[in-house]
Amino acid sequence: METNKARILCVDDEPVNIKLLEAILMAHGHEVIGAASGKEALEWLHALPIDLVLLDVMMPGINGFEVCRRIKGDEGLRDIPVVMITALSAKKDRIQGIEAGADDYLAKPFDQTEVLARVRMLLKVKKLKDRLNDSYTTILGMTSFARQLVQTFEPLEFDLQDKIDRMVGQIIRRQDEILGRPKTMLVHAANGSGKSGWHRYEVVSGTLTRTPLALEISPDLSEVREEIFFCNQPELAEMEGEHRLCLEQLRAFDFPISNLVCYLGRSICVVAVNYGREVTRYDASAIESLVTQTLFMKSIADQISETEDAFAYTVHALARASEANDEDTGNHILRVGEYCALIAGKLGLSDKFVSIIRLQALMHDVGKIHIHPDILKKPGKLTGEEFAQIRQHPLYGAKILGAHPRLTMAAEIALSHHERWDGGGYPNRLAGEQIPTAGRIMNLADQYDALRNARCYKPPFDHATTCGIIIEGDGRTMPSHFDPQVLAVFKKNVSEFEAIYEKLKG
Ligand SMILES: [Fe+2]
Ligand SMILES: [Fe+2]
């Protein structure tokens, strides 16, 4: 309740006194609730938000001092001002009232001017206390919002809409009685491809709702300077320029506006409308702070995602460079990345592993940069010396990729993708689980794709023939070469291998 329209609880066992106070207070716009006993008064206090209590001392049952003590001893009620109604002469009562925690006294018989003056002063104090409590709650909320934002920050999965929803949830009014919050919020966020629409937020039956809104506050948000402003009713009529435009657009949307806080920015606009009390610089700062936190996270997420894109681009460039001197096998490197991701996923490895192997498998043959193209492209049989050269490429690859933590899997794959489960591979003749998982996955992926394509020593095979060779063996390629679990995944999902090949051939 605002100062000019407070809900006042008048407690007196004599109805005439309540009637008298009612006449004085209601004439000034206050809502008066009468209670004939201490018990009834306490019931009202727990049932409704009360702004002020005028409390008679002598009542049957629980007397005024006890009611006052209970109010002041209750965490949820103690900020409600209590005025004890005492007889002018009752000094003892006033002392006892002080001890019970009363905020002020009124003497019977009532003096109308005095009653109104006390009420006005105490309601003002109550309003300031409410604001202080509200600000404290807002600050607590903002702190926990910031903490949550940081704790759940996944830059590569940053979802601006989700963060805006959460931000609005922090600001908007959840219950009708929280006056220091806006009833409605309108938010515009530009997505990567330009403008997204406006959304209107409201709390309906305790749930935050978001609905798209046809609203064009500014013809071009890229022209907008970052700024925050707030306005209450009398100033709304005098708004100028950009602010006026903003207000007109809001009015066109057809809901009454009694006050607003508006954050206008290039990538985000937030308009908080209809707080239950006058808006102040504090409300503007609270919104600015939350928007700034959200935009800060967005900016970090954008930068990290840009760096990640650059990393992926470099990996592709290096992979393309490595096959420049190799046989023309189309999209071999892209396909093996997809086969590896497929196998890793089916093996139940983590999403992170799957995404790393999809990218880093591309560099499995990077060591071939060191092998002479005449050997790589030689039609027919290789000499022993040439074959020995080829068998060096895993070692060269591991050396090129080095020991950077971001390239650990790539280096593992480069070094171990020609090792065989039965120990017959190269360069280190590792066997079984001595071979890193990624290397075992890559070995089968590479084999499938090599068999599907023409190589200088063989024609291309169709899908069925290739599956036959891998699953049954042909003397040169044998099922014992592969990790049995990887082979089992292959057997179960052969059609998906074919689909990847068909999609990325060329
Ligand atoms: Fe290789
Ligand atoms: Fe390969």
C-alpha cells in the first residue's frame, strides 16, 4: 500500500472508537479494518498485509501490550508500526507500551489532526522500511543471480533467451503485494542474425509467461546509444525525443502505464512497466546491473565461441594441408570424423569426447606431410624402403601435433591409428587396451573409408563388400585387427556408416 492509501488495523473493544477512527482515516483515503479483540487483531495481521496498527490497551482476553509484544516478536510483522491508544493521564501505560515495543501513542479522546499527523509520519517510516527491505531482497536476489550465472556458465552453450528469462524472473513482480517490482516487462534482444522480436513478460498464476509482441520502439536499434532512464506519471507526459517515441509505441500496445524503467541498448532493450510505487534511480540501477551481467556473460560466450571457431578452422586447414599430397579421396577426413563420432556415441562415451573426436580425428594423417608425394601416390607395389617410410607417418603426425592439452586426442589418434588390436599394427606394435580408445575407434573408421574408396593398390568397394571384409576378413584386413567393442558397434550400425559415406562423398 502506498502512503496515501494505507490499510490500517484499528483494534478496540468499544465499537464507537473504531467508528470514530474509521471516520477520520477513511476520509483520507485509507482502508480501515476493525478488530474488537486482541485475538481478532492477530488473526487479521496474519491474513492480510497491514500497514499500521492502532491498538487499544485495555481489552478483554489478550490486552494491547501483549498484542504489541507479539507483533514485535514476529519476524514477519515487526516492521508494522504500532500506535498504542492510551488515556491522556495513563503515564504507566505509556511506559509499559514502550517496553512492549510500541512506536507511538494516541491519547483518548482523539484529536483528528493529531491522529492524522501520527498516521502520516508512521506510514512514511513504514514505506521507507519497506523500501529498505525490498532493496535488500533485490540485492540478495541479484547476488544469487550473478552466482548462478557464473556457476552454470557454459560459454559454448550460452543461450541468451534463457538468460533473459532468468533475468526477468529476478526483476518482475511475483505477487501483487511486492510493490517495488514491475508488473510487466518488455524485452527485445538482437540475435546473431539481426533483430529478434519483442517479448512481453508477465506472471500469470505464479508462472512467468513470455509472449511475442508486435512492437517497434525504434526503427533501427543500431542507432541507439546505451542508456537507462525512468519516469513516473507526471513526467511521462513530458517525455521527449527517443523516450517519447518509446512511450508512444508502448501506448500503442494498449495498456495503461503509470511508470517505467527503460534500458535501451544495441543488443538488448528492457522496459519494466508499472511498479506498484514510484520508480527511482535505484530501480533503474538494479535493472542496469542485471542487464550488464547478462551482456557481460554473452560477450565472454561470444568471444570463446569465436576462438573455438578459429580453432576448428585451423584444424580443418591443417587436415586439408596434410592430404594435399595424398591420393584424392574426396571428403575422407570429414567422413572419418563423422564415423568416429558415431562409434564414440554408440560406445556411450561422453558428449565432450564425441565432439572432440569428430574434430580431432581429421588430423590423423597429418604426418603424411613429411612423406614424399611420389611414394604416397605410387601406383602398384611399394618397395620395402618406401613402405618403411609410410610407416613413419604416425610418428611424424604425433610430433607435429605436439603436447598441447587441447590436441591430446589428435596426437593420440595420429600416433595409434594404425595399431591393431591383435598387436600386428605399427609403429609401436601395441595391442588391446594399450592402444588409446580414440586410436581404436579411428582404426576402424579409417579402414571402412579406405575400403570404400579407390586407392592406388585397390579398386573402390561398395558398402556390402566393405562390411564383409571388415566383419569376416579378407586375409589383408581381419576382424582380429579391431577392438571387439568397436567392431560390435560397427556391425550393429552399418547402415549409418553407409549414410555418412553417401552424404559426404564427393
Ligand atoms: Fe594413416
Ligand atoms: Fe585416413
